[in-house]
Amino acid sequence: MPEIKLAKLPDRTPVKLMITITPDLKAALDAYAALYEERYQREEPVAELIPAMLASFLESDREFRRLRHGTRKA
């Protein structure tokens, strides 16, 4: 079969995850959502922001990326 430029798309099936957080963290997330709305003039629920925040955090963790991709330096 001939190769095409676009690779096979990854699994995009949503996975629901329930967590319990402290009142302080909830307040901080609410404050972040308010700042997000102020910055972008678009209201987004905290539940919509959290996945992007987690993805950004994981992407910015160099050691985690190295370990996950098997490129850890000795």
C-alpha cells in the first residue's frame, strides 16, 4: 500500500477522569479562568481549561519527556 503524508491519527476517544481537589486549588482554578476570560474575552469553564493546563505542564517537564521517550541521559 502506498505511503501518504499524513500519519494515522491517534486515538481521540475522550476519557472521563474524576478527581477531588482542595478548596484552595478550586479557588486558584476559578481565578485562573477569570484571568483567561479577561485576557482572551472568552469565558471557558475550569473543566475545559484543566486538560490544556495538564498537557502544557507535562510538555514543559523536560525530565518527564526524556523518560517517556526513552532518551534519558546517564
